[in-house]
Amino acid sequence: MAQRNVNHAGQVSPAELHSEDHGHPDMEEMRKFGFWIYLMTDIIIFGTLFATYIVLKGNTNGGPGPADLFQIGGIIVSTFILLISSYTSGLAVLAMHKGNRQALMRWLGVTALLGAAFIAMEVNEFIHLVGEGATLSTSAFLSAFYTLVGTHGLHVLVGLVWMIAIIIQLGKHGITPVTKRKVHIISLFWHFLDVVWIFVFTIVYLMGVS
Amino acid sequence: MWEKVKSFASEFFVTGDPMIYGADVSIVLVTLAIIVGLSYFKKWGWLWREWLTTVDHKKIGIMYIIASFIMLFRGGVDALLMRAQLAMPNMEFLAADHYNQVFTTHGVIMILFMAMPFMFGLFNVIVPLQIGARDVAYPFLNALSFWLFFSGAMLFNLSFVIGGSPDAGWLAYPPYSGLMHNPGVGQDFYIWGIQISGIGSLMTGINFIVTILKMRAPGMKLMKMPMFPWSVLSSCIAIIFSFPILTATLALLFLDRYAGAHFFTLDGGGNPMMYINLIWMWGHPEVYIIVLPAFGIFSEIVSTFAKKKLFGYKSMVFAMIIISVLSFLVWAHHFFTMGSGADVNAFFALTTMLIAIPTGVKVFNWLFTMFRGKITFETPMLWTIGFIPCFVTGGMTGVLLSVAPADFQFHNSYFLVAHFHHVIIGGVVFGYFAGLYYWWPKLFGFKLNERIGKWAFWLWNIGFYLCFMPQYVLGLMGMTRRVYTYGWDKGWWEMNLVSTIGAGFMGIAFLFQIWQIIYSVKHLKKDETGDPWNGRTLEWSIPSPAPLYNFATLPQVSDQDEWWEEKQRRANGQQVPAKPVLEPIHMPKNSGIPIVMSMCWFLAGFGFVFHWQWLTIPGLIGVVACMLVHSFNYNNDYYIPVDEITRTESELRKVTS
Amino acid sequence: MAQHETAHEESHGSLKTYSIGFLCSIVLTIIPIAIVLGGWFDGMVSKVVLMGAAALQFIVQLIFFMHLREEQKPRYNLMALILGIVILLIIVVGSMWIMLYNMVAV
């Protein structure tokens, strides 16, 4: 192993420096990629819950079924709220690329408010259902329903807290590579939750009442 | 008041069994000894700075491996207890309910708290070194994964002395694991122990996928990557797609137990078979998750000790990726007998037979790599050679089991028990041992003693065949798994006795391995070269143990076995290209958040187990607070200055040259 | 690692693409609602159309909001997504097949 010392203080050609530079992965890009992989795992979690819902939805145990319970009007409103919030989180990213911090924080704020409205409506729906006597332990169908919809709601709630944390960080640090990456990730998360909701809306609610 | 405390304590602590009192005493003594020792030698600060808060992948890897050895001991003791109970007919060594707990904890610990951390330990220590990276993609997350695993394992093991162990088998099938039939806290310990460590496993999977895809040294194209990182990649692909299923399924089971839901209950419209369907969607990929890295290890070892390039590199890569995807298409073969109908059973029987093909391809690749190689038989190679016949026979019995109609006979008999121990011990355990012996010098800078290692190897192998070959016969004779005793009239006692003797051999073999480590530390012969096996891949190009930053300058890769080719080039007198000048190296700072956050998870989990909201809620708040603190911390990296690198390198090189 | 700006600033869509995506999603949400409330189709046809609309909307969001098309090679994001969807379908369709359509006992 004696040779190893030889090259230690050697000269460097520019070409090698260049290739060395390629060895540095772009940290922020890498973190975004990791988050994408995380989203794939979340797809699987929701997939498992969807599978459970579909298998168990016929088992109403003599209790109310989907058509008896769901009030589609409120659900349609909350669907559009979430759709619009997905659009506004996109507008936030656009504002960020224009370097407009005020607009960025404003659009994120609007998105968070819409998210809060969505959660409020969901909580309201659950309270209404429980009032009707349809609880988690009424039947396998309702267990699966509350778990699937509630898991989505929990994700929205987490996204909400996270978004507020990012707004505060933007106020503190401005638009830096780090905050940029964080905005990218939260908006990706938000679009993802919108997509999951589309399937919840279609499979649970629309197919439930049709 | 006193009465209240007494009645609480008699339920809270497990009582009535002398073995458990013994465990209580030894736990207290060991904990005291550790605390006193650390205080006496004033090592608390050192422990905190160097280990508990570290984000260095090499140290995290070592901690994983130590933890897995402790778990191997516990799981092994469980196994010996079971074999002792079954050694003769009508034994009264373990009561029926105690036996149930023992086989449950044995299975859970061996798969989730022994094999998984052992595997993650090897990932951590070796993958960044082999791909020429300075760390994993997310060092903070890596530390968090370890501490989550650790908290989960502690929570699970706590059930031995507090509250009572789970007893519904390693996969906790409902309805027996449901509240109606299992009202104690054991199953909740099971759920939260696995759940917390499972989150850690999932994050490790993400971490290593990104590390391997994005952090390879310049010039190392995917098809020039060593085989071990390939196996890690395919294993991690299976992790990220299967562990979420486990998380969701256990969450549903917990809702059944905690909140009165009706997913898997017998009443309320629940369907226990749905649990079995879901858990095996994770459970089957899981066995491939743990065995794929072992395949990678064998590939490295075979080509190093045969001094040949790996035969059929591309087919090996292809086989591994195929296995990791195909492993998601075979799960129903675990419940052929549930009555899904002929077309379901036929489909899953076919996919199961299909998955044996890529595995067979690999065996031929290893054999052809050895063919006409100048093989030397050091311990890593011995384990590899021991593995091949063992895994092939184990795999063959698996193909027998995959025939759905025949499975109605074999199902849940000792034939099955023998089969999965055959592939898991022969494949996974032998593989990780081989990897540990192979990379030990890289980890610690010295080789393990070969003579004691060979004793351990032979004892393990003899013990293994003595233990499990009779179990195939017992299965065919009608002995079903999980029976805690049997009568003289069955005619099973000879085979069972032989099997128990074999298990004893394996226990002794484990002691030999511990002795081997102690002996090698005492008679330490420092490896000065950094390359004791005449290795082929990049981890052998740096001193052992590797410095904090691994590579002072990142290597430029042009060949598949880069270090081997580099040595050839030097031997041929080709001019070595000058290395670029040193630059300051960007490193992550240590962080106490992972361990604190994991402790919060532990408390929350403990609260969930005992329905103590006063503990659950603060625990969960602590978890969220830790996340926010981490998110708001923008000061989490630093640079190692050039003169410090120069100093470290010259010290290391002084030793190596 | 060194903080160096990538020379080619990756594109992130424009107000126009976001708005097109948004409009598409609105339309693709209204169609299924109309189908269900108007009772246009029933049974299997309705289910297929509803799932089709949801899948289309998923693709719209992927392209216009998540900018999946603009990924640089090698396209690991796309590969991971495809594999994820395959496994997702295995889980859902496999469970339905095993649990709903094949029970000898039921």
C-alpha cells in the first residue's frame, strides 16, 4: 500500500476538479427526491386503507350504509375548497420563482386557510354522523370509512401545521435555497393530498351514493 | 393506599414466574452496573457526544449490530426454552400460556429486532464506503431511524417484565389478537413496539434508495456499482412499498383494540381474514427484504475469495430487481387453506414457483464465479459455502410448499417450521455472519480470530442440520407448529430430542462467536493495510477504521471492481493520476433530537399500551415539538478544514504505509 | 456540499399551465358529480366512468401541478411512481379478488 502516499500532494488538472465538482450531489434536489419517495410510501398506506374500505364496505352490520349517511352537498363544497387550495399552493410556488416573498407568504396563507376550512367541514361532518348514531364501532363499514377519511384529514392537519411553520421561516430567512426546497416540498405534499382526496371523493362518496 | 399500590404493581409487573423474577433482578443489576460504570469512569459526556447524538453512518451501523446481537441472544434463549420444553413428551418445563409467549417473542425478535437491525447495520457501515460517498443522503434521519428502532425494541422487550408478553404468534392473527380473546396489554406492546421501529425501517429504506441513486462517486454508473449496494437497493425498494402496509394494518388492529372498531373482529361485520391478507402483503416481501442483502454479501465474498470477477453481473442485478418486485405477487401462498378458491390458489402457486427461478440463477452465478477460481477458505468464505447447499435445500422445500393442494397437508406443520428456518438461518443469518466476518476489519481495524471462527462455523452447521432436518420428518408425521407438548404415543420423541440437541449446538456456537470477539480484542493484531482480504471494491481503498469523512478526496471510478483494477494498474506500473487537492469537507453536525424524539415515541407508545392519556399526549406533543425544533434549526452543518484533513490523513497513512 | 446554483433553472410551469390544470380538474370533478346526481349511468358503467375521471384528474395534477414531465434524466421520480402505482393496484385489486370474489365459504 506504499503507493498510496505518492499521489497525495500531486498536481491537479482542471478536468479533474470539474469531475470532482460533479461528485457533490445537489443537497436540496436530493431532499426533494427523498420526499417524493416518501410520497410513494404514503400512496401505499392509502392503498391499504382503500383496499380495506372496499372489502369491508358491504359489512354494515345492520347499521346505516353509505347511501343513508352521506350528504353529498357538503362534500362537494369541501372538494372544491381542496381543489382551489391546490391551485393557490401552485400560485405560491410561482410567486417564489418571481422572488416575491410577500406574495409567496400570502398565497401560502390562503392555502392554509382553505385547508383549515376543509378540516372544519370534515370535523363538522363527523360530528353530524356521530350524532346520527353512526360511530367508529357501529360496523366494519364505518370503521373503514372513518379510518380512511380521517387519515386523509390527519394528513391535511399535519400539512397545515407544517405550512404555518414554513411561513414563519420564510418571514425569518427570506427566500433561500433551503426555504425554497421547503416550499417546493409542502406544495408537492398539498397536491398529493388533493389527488388522494379525488379518489376518496370518487370511491367513498360518489360511488357510495350512486 | 398501600393496598392500591400493591394491586397495581401485581398487575403492572409480571409476577409468579421464577424465571421472570430472575430477569427482573438481572435487568436492575445490569442497568445499575452501566450507570455506576459510566459515572465512575466519567464517560457520560463521551457517550452522549460520540455515540448517542452521532449522525456518522459508521457509528450508527455499529450500534445497530450491537443491538442485534443482544436481540439474537434474547431470541436464542427463547428458542432454547422452546426446544427444552419439546425435548421429551409430557414435559412440564413451560406452561402452555408461557410457551405461547415464548414462540411469539422468538419470532418477532428474530425477524424484526435481530435480522432487520443486523441488516441495517451492514447497510450503514458498508454502503457509503462501497459507493465512494461521505455519508448517507440524510444523516439526521439515519440517526432517527436507529433510535426509533431502539425505542421500539425496548418497548417490545419491556413486555417481558411489565404487563405481560404478547402470545398470538409473530404475526398476531386476529381474532386471537383481538380484544375479545386477548384483553391483556401484551398485544398492544407488540403493536407499538413494531410500529415505532417500523417507522424507522421505512425511513432507512428511503434513505438508502436516495443514497445509492444520488450519491455514488463520480464515474460509478449504476452498472458499475458493486453487488452489495445493488442488493441493498432492491431490498429497500421492497421496504418502501411493503412497510407502509404493515403500518396501516397494525394501526387498524390497534383501532380494533383501542377504539372499538370492527375491522378484524368476529362481530360488527369485521373480517379476520382481511388482516391475514394484509399482513402477508407485508410479510412476504419482508422475507425477501432480509434475504436480498445476504445475496449481495455472498456475491462480494465469492468474488473476493475466488479472486475473480463476479460471474453474470447483469443477470444478478436483473434477478435481484425481479425478486423485489415479484415478492409482492406471492403473498396468498401463506393462506392457501383459507378457502379462496382454485383460481386464486393456482395463481399464487404459479407466482411462487416463478420466484424460485431468479434465485436459482444467482446460485449458478456464485458457483460459476468459484469455478476455476483460486479459492481460499477464510471464515467469510466458509459461511458462503455453508450457505449454498443449505439455502438450496431450504428453497426446494419451499417449492414443495408452493404446490397448493400439497400445502393442505404441510400447512402449519413442523415441515413449514423447518422450511422457513432453513431459508432464514441458512440464507439470512449465515449471510449476515459472513458479512460481519468479512467487513469486521473495516469496522474495527483488526480481523477476528480464524481458529475460533471455524469452530463456531462447524458447530453452527452441525447444530443447524441436527435441529431442523428432523423437523421435516416430524411435520410429515403430523406434528403441528406451536404445540407445547405431546404424548409418548405419538412416536415423536426421538426426532424431537435430536432437534433439541441440535439447538443446543447452535447455542454453544453462539458462545464461541462471543468468545471469538473477546479473544480477538484481547490478542489484537492491528490490520495495517486497510485491505486485509485483497479486496475488490472501494471500501478497501481507505484505512480501517475509516476516518469520519471516509474519503479525503472522492474517488474517480472507471471500472466495476474499481479498487482491484486500480491495484492492477499500479502493479503494471501505470501512472497513477494525481489526486485533486484537498478541499474543506462538508459534514452534518451531531444532534440530540433523534434520541429525544424516539424517547417521546417510547413514552407515547407506553401510554397507548396502558391507555394512559396523561402519558400519551405529552409524548406525542414531544414528538411534534422535536420535529418543529429540527425544522427551525438552520445551523446543522459544518466544514472540516483542510489542515485537519491533512493531519488526520497523515496520521492514518503513517499507520498504513 | 458546496452551494452552487444549477445553471439551468428548472422550470416550474407558468400561471398559464397552472390555470389550465386547475380548469381541467374543475371540469373533471364536475362531470362525475353530474353523472352521479343526474343518474346518467348505473352499475358497472358508472363505476368505470367515475374511476376514469379520477384517473384523468390524477394525470392532470401530475403534469400541470407536480411537473412530472419536466424531470431530468434518469427519471427516477417517474419510475418510482409507476412502481408505486403497480404495487398499489396489486394491493387493492388483489385484496378484492381474494376477499370478495373467491370465497368458497361464503
